[in-house]
Amino acid sequence: MPNSICDFCSSPNVTWVYPARTFAAYIFEGIVGESVGDWAACPICHSLIESGRQTELAERSLVTLLERQPEMKSAERELRTHIRSFHTMFFQNRVGSAITIG
């Protein structure tokens, strides 16, 4: 998985892949955004997933997003809701155990 980033926090240190079905992540004004296949994870996000700490996973995702995009801070509450929703869909569409790649 060259040039991958963590699908949860965008870390470039991807060491795990979670097999997942493709699913519609959102529909906005008739446009469907899909999550296509497997999700990549860094060691920290992998640890949060494996230990069932979904709230912490969502917060990590939000914090790292806002660090990269500080202009989005005013939408923090809405972003948190969307991130939790995306993660819920990931867990519903996950089809196997994590596979180490690094």
C-alpha cells in the first residue's frame, strides 16, 4: 500500500489494513460519496480500534484534522458528528481482522 495515509487520522505511518466492503458514506445534493474497500490504519488508530475505544478514535481523527485545517475549527461540532458517523459505517462494513503491512 505505497503512499498511503491512515484513513482515520491521516498519519503517513500506515502499518495495518482493515478489510471492508465498499459503502455509500454520504449523499449530498444527489452526489454519492463512497468509501471504497479496505481502510488503512496507523499503529495508534489500530490500537484504539482493537481496544474498542471508538470515542477516542473519533477525537483523534478530529484533532488531527483540525491541526491540518485550522480554518475548520468553527465547524468542530458538525465535523465530530460526521466523523463518528463515518466510523460507525466503517465498523458496520468491516469484513475481517486487521492485516499487518509494516
